[in-house]
Amino acid sequence: MEGNISQYRNREILHIFNNFMHNEATGGILLLVCAIIAVILATVPGGQWFDRMWDLNASINIGSFSLEMTLRNWVNDALMAVFFFVVGLEIKREILVGQLSSVKRSVLPIMAAIGGMIVPALIFSIFNHGNPETSHGWGIPMATDIAFAVGVLSILGDRVPAGIKVFLTALAIVDDLGAIIVLAIFYPTHTLHFNFMLYAGLIWIMLFIFNRARIKNMAFYIIPGIFLWYFTYKSGIHATIAGVLLATVIPSRGNINEIKFQTKIGYLLEKFRLTSNAQVNILASPEQQHIIHSMNQEIDKVDPLMHRLENRLHPIVNFFVMPIFALANAGVPLSLDLFGGSIPSITLGIFFGLLFGKPIGIFLFSFLSIKCRLADKPSGVTWIQLASAGVLGGIGFTMSIFVNGLAFSDPALVDIGKISILLTSTTAALCGLLAVSLTCKGKARKLTADQILPQNKNKVKTNNNIQAL
């Protein structure tokens, strides 16, 4: 009996640990803690060594090959490519089978995300118009940090309608896609080199051919993906875009179809039952062990590489990549001297862009798309709840800090941008939490998936070429 209780406790602990490692909210909390640590170390006397550490040389030299990079470069260009790879996988999944898989489902979050990008960019541009040193930072207030936004919603638990959670998540994913496009076009890291672009393009074409040939071995994508990253880095386009490019060619289909999988698993389950030795907790039968092994093989065949990679990399991104990014980039001394006695136009642009531009743009474009019958309002969600969710869109943080580092060459401007992003994102999180809390009172009614974001009766299928990837 004691052995059974011990096994049960171990399974429960493992279950709790797995939930913890795959929880977006937990990753957001760790990200915030690392950002606070970076700010404290940059502010306290003697703590500046931590920020200087990231500027240490970490170049790779092998014979005539040389890759000159600092520790911070490795974080921002290499580790963040893994983050963008996971983002790319999420976007692809949503397009194929998620909230962006049909016209009726995708219109609302797409329109909301477009509004949430255009209005903040316009507000920033108004405050920084005519200033060549700061006007290039218009991309800073455009992005929403999905980890923090979902983390804030999770605090309220069942009080938040499912429609709000799905809407905000889908919006943030489309927002990420928009930020990726802006990053690739408007924020190159150095002079563009078309020969390296050509090499990167050839690698991508090779990966596409692997995909069409139904090659599912992970090594056939990861190893060429490293070369794709290098050529993208050398081309002048930001190296993280390679992560998104790689995600587009990761196979999204298993090796067997649904009917064949059901038939084989059903056969194996029946065989497992017939070979049972009536021992509930102990698999002593070699036949049963062989059957379970066969089941695992069938599950691996039906589980697409895209899903396996996303599932494995999520904890790595949430608990390693993002915290390291925060430690390397969020460090800025909290000092009024940084603002020179007045509020800089960068701060005004970021503050009003994120805190006011984001919710205004999200709600306005959502309202117009619904009133024009382009989209349906999520069931069980009121207009004021939709507006309160838009306030959480003002949590920029990760992507905003990322763009901030690319937008300005002057370290002083970069620091002003960082502290403005941190303060504004914190304010948006608190205001968003208060707004959602006041507008979502009582336990929300549970709805089906189709009730959350209604679909068009004549569902428009995703393009077959995209599905094949």
C-alpha cells in the first residue's frame, strides 16, 4: 500500500512540475524577476560589472573562420532566434488548426492586432516628428508581450471569460507576426549583403524540399537551420528572422493519417487487454511492454515534428532564453539624471503609445470589424471587457526592448527607451489587471471552442500549400 501511495505522489509531483514548466504565466513571472534583478544591479553602486560582463568578447575562431560577437550579441542574435523559432511555430499552428485557421476566426484578432500596431506607431511618431535621432523608434510601442499578458489574466483565473483569453492570445500571436515583418524590413543590423541573402534562400529552398519529400528527421532541419541562421546574420537582416524562416518549413503532418492511427491504437489496446495479467500497477508481462513500445512508436508517427519541437522548446524559451534576455538587456540605472530634468520625447512616445495607443487601436479596429460584419464578437464577452483586454496589450516589454536596442545607436537613448518601456509596461499590467478585474465579476460561463470565436458556416480552409508544410 505504501508503495502505491509513493508512486501516486511521484506521478502528482511530475504532473505539477510539467504544468509549471509549460505555464506561460510562470515564465512571465521569472522574466519580470530577472528584469528587476538587472535594474537593481545597474542601479546600486558597484553593480555595473554585471552589465559590462555582457560586452565581453565571445568570438569564435576556427582556422580562417571567424565570428566576432559579444555575450550580448549571442543572446540577442542567437538565443533570441530560438525564441522567434518558437513564435514562428505558434503562428504556423494557429494558421493551420487554431484561431487563425478560418476567415471568421482570424479577422477579429488580425484587425485588432493591426489597430494595436498602427495607432501606437502613429502616437510615437507624433511625439518624435522631426527628430532624426529618435523618430526611428516608432516600432517600439507596437508589440504585445504574450507571456506577461496571459500571466496577468491567469491571476484572475475563472473570472475571465474564455473568449477574452483566446482573443488576447490570438491577438498577441498576430502582433508577433507584425513585429517580425517590421523587424525584417525596417531594422536591419548592418549593410545588406545580397550574396548571403542568396545563400540563406538556397538553404531555405533545400529545407522546403525536405519538407515536401516528407522527411521527418529533426537533424535534417536543425543542422541546415544553423547555416540558415549564419547566412541570415551575415546578410544584414536581423539573425532572429532565421528562426521564423526555419519554422515555416518544419513538417506539420505526421507519417500516418488519423484513421490509420485509430485503427492501430485500437488493435494494440485490445491486444493489451487480452494479455492482461490482472496486475494493476506492475507491467510484468513482456507482451504488454512490447505493446506499449509499439503504441509509443505509433504516437511518434502521428505527432508532427512541428508539435514536438514546440512542446520541447517552450520550457527552454520560458525558463532560459527569455530570462537571459532580460538579464542582458533590461539593466538600466534608475536615475532622474537620465532624463536631464525633462521628459524626453522617446518616453512620451512609448508611454502614450503603449498605455493609450494600444488599447485604443485594439478596441477601435475590433469595433469597426464587428460593426462592419467582418467578424463576430466573442460569445459571452461584453464591449467593456473587450476594451479592458486591450489595456493588457500595452505590456510591450520583451519585443519592445528588443526593437529599442535596434532603433537607437546612442547608448543614452537606448537606456531612456528601456526605462520607459519597463515603467510603461508595469503601469499597463497594473491598469489592465484592475480593468479586467472590475469588468469580469463572478465565475465566467464555460463555452465550446466554436462559441468562443464563432466561425463562418462555410469555413474557408487554409491554403493547401501552407497545410502541406
